[in-house]
Amino acid sequence: MSIQFTILIIYFIFIIFLGVLAVRKVKASDDLLVAGRNLGLMYVSVSIAAEYMGGLGTIGTAEVAFSQGMGVIWYHIASSFGLILFGLAFAHYYRKYNVITVPEFLYYLYDIKTWKAASVLNVVGYWFFTIIQMTALGALVTSVTGLDLKLSVLICGIAMTIYLLAAGMWSVAFTSVAFMLTIGTGIPIAFWWVMKKEIPLLAASAGLSGYSGLAAALNGMGLDATALFSPFSLGGMAVFGYFIGGILGIPAAQATINYSFGAKNWKIARLAPVLAAILILPLSIWTGSMGLFARAAGLTNNPKLALGATLMSIHPIVGGIGIAGVFAALISTVAGILFGCASIMAKDIWQRWLHPDTDDQYVSRWTRIWILIIGISSSFGAMTLPKILNQAFFVYSIRGALMICVAFGIWWKRSHPDAAYWALVVALIGGVMYQFNLPVNFEAFFKLHISVWCTILSLITFVFISLRNKWTTQTSSELPPFIKYRKGGRK
Amino acid sequence: MDNNLLDEFNIDNNKQDRMIIFDGTDKPFLLFYLIIFILGIILTLIAI
């Protein structure tokens, strides 16, 4: 058994223990779903940061740096911007409404049909996303342990489901502290080791350490180190795309923001994402540099393996700590998405929609049942459905539309429930057309990412219907009883 | 957003003046946060 494998096993057992330990905190369904709205500033910020740092932010940024250079640092700058935007402009609204889920917020802003549509789309999207992220997690475990991919996925999936079953959001909050500690120390320590100890060992580095050694090594490989080190190595469009992703992808993303719903008060809900943004900011400097090291050292030809190859090639203990950091980033994201999916399924669809007259005990029971169903089914899905990776389009199509619904609902007085509903539907139809090239290849034709395309479609739909449809008595009769007084439009 | 609407059903609003961001339980976590933050900066600076 390798040292890296042993470190990972010990770490994994510790995490499950920590997650299960949180069970004493759970007495009612609110404890499971929003940690009894009792999370302090640090729990919320650390949970948001750990959830947001996932496979894309670690393995993905190293992959981009490997092939295109350090311009990838904009990924986390843009993500931090999105988190700060959510914190300062959105978080306190969610928290003041005492919501548990994002679709529930749309219920308050619009009407029942928008809430139902958003609930279903969120659950389907996150379910796909859980499977996709579990596949990435399994691939990392496989690369370190040599275990079969299916077995790795199953072990991780079941372990995660067990600790989420114990205490829901409390489990996520408890484990996030350990995850964040692992990410925040493991990855920079591995980075430091690579820059200080490994780079001088490369033949072409002339014994230099740090970026000067890395530059010499890259030049020695016949590459242009100056271009690869440039913060603009990816070009303006890619940076713009990162910012669009950060802005669209965070303020209405249940899995990332639901910890703010569990904050003790709205001030904590608002400040915590800003602190989380500071934590995630430097991540791509570390992972990107290690990705470039993989290239300079000729460790692999496959950019996707750049980070793993670097961590497996360095001192086994430092590499093991680094891998534990990446593992923590991935598992905290999968657990967050799985929990976000189960929350919406249990609270919005199962209880409020299908079984409205049920008691708290029933909600607690069914929250756990849905965590179990989604956790186990996603594990088996990740084992058997590798092609599901393409289904990420589903999430990309709806996230911009959800953001539009939330932002306009808060700030535009004319926002109409029909506009919100159709913005979601049109985004989904647009996403399906884009994904399956119906009737043209949209990517080649418009040169737009799927999320930008769907957002533009839903924005046009939203504005058009809102301007065309007036608020009437009929409109307000579709609203939940306690905000019925808004007849004739918003104040 | 109309704040009147929020007042309608928001139990937090009545307590806003008394809301605190840090309490005693946050102290160890503040330390934790600072350690991660400072460690990251130091390691990055000495590595480059």
C-alpha cells in the first residue's frame, strides 16, 4: 500500500467520523436542512469555500495551465467576484425570507408554477451534476489507489451518503472545516515543495528554484515561458467567460449558497461569502503552477492528469498531503451538490408540493430518505453511465435563467410570474437545441458558450413577457397568501 | 426589493439591531481562518 493511499484512507475515515459526530445537533427537520439556522460566520464561509472549490477549480485549472499557461488565475478571480456579488447583493434577501431552497425564493418572488418548474429543473440538474462530480472523484481515487474506478466511486458515494444522512447541513459544516484545512494547507504546501525542492532538480532549470527555475525549465523544453506566465495567456474571451460563469453560476446555485440560508442572521449570511471569496482566490496560482511543472518536467502528455501526475511524482508524504487537499476539494463539492439536490427534492417537491399536510418528523425522515436515494443512485449512476458527462449541459442551461429570475425578481418592479416561468422553460429548450445541434451547430455559428446562449435567450424572454404582461387580480391570486397584498404590481 | 414586503413575514427584521456577527463560539474559527489565510500567503511568497 503506497504512502499516498494510506494518508487518503486515514483521512477518509476521519471525515466520516466527523460527519457522523454532527448527529447530536439534529432534533428537527430545520437542523438537517439549514443547520437550525444557527451557523456562525466561519462555518458558513468555510462551507461555501469548500463547496465551491471542486474538480474544476483544482484538476481543471491545472489542466488549463498545463496547456495554456497562468492566465487560468482569472478563474478564481472571477469566482471570487461572483461570491462577493452574491454576498453583498443577494445573500441577505435569501436569509431575510428564511428560505431553505432557491426555488422557494422564486415562490415568494413569483408564483407556484415558477416554483414548481425551478424545483424540478434544479433537482434534475443537480442529480446529473452529482453523478458527474462523483465520476471525477472516483477517477482521482483510482489514480492514487489503483482501485477499480467503479469500486472507488461506490466507496466514496456510500461514505458521503452515510455522513450526510447523519446530520445534513450540520455534517457538511463540520466536515467543511476539515476539508478547508486540508485544501488550504495541503495544496499550498505541495505547491511550495514543487517550487522550492522539485524545480531545481529538473535538468533544464539550471538549479534555480521558484518561477525563474520553472521558466528556465519551460524554455529548455522549447516552450515560451514568458507567454505561459502571462496573466493574459488565455485571451480576453476566456477571461470574460470566467466572469460570466462566476456571475451567473453563483447567486442562484443552491449547492453553493445554501449555507448562507443556515446562517444565524442576515449579516452573517452577507459577510460569509466575502470571506469565502478571499479563501478561494489564490487556489489557481497553486494548482496552475503545479500544472506547468508537470509540463516542464514532461510528466504526462494528458493535461487532465497534470495535477495528479505532479502530486504523485514528488515526495510521497508531501504529495499525499496535496492529494488529500484535492480529494477534500472534490468530496466537499460532491457532498454539497448531493445535499443541495436532496434539500430541494425533500422540501420543495416531496413535502410542499406532494405532501403538504405533513409534520416535521415526516420531513426529517424524508430528507434522509432522499439523501439516501440520490446518494446511492448517483453512485451507481457514476459507475455505469460514463456518457452522462455530457449532461452537464443541463446545469449550464438553467443556471443563468435562475439567476435572471432571482435578480429581476428582487430589483425590477415589473417582473412578471409568467416571464420567470417561461424564462426557465426557454433556457431549457435553448440548452437542448444547443447540445444536440438543432437545427444548427450553435457553438460554431454564434461562438457562444451554452450558458451564455441560454442566458441571452431567457433574458430576452423574461424582459419581453414582463413588459407585455400586466399584473392583474388573476396574477396576484396565484401568489402565496401572505404576499397577496401586492395587487397591481410591486411597490 | 420592497422592504415593506420583507417586514410582512420576516421575523429577523425585528432583531436586526441586536444582531452580532462574531460571538464567543467564532473565536477558534477566526483563528482557523487566519491560519489558512496567512499560511497560504507565506508559502506562496517563499515559493516564488
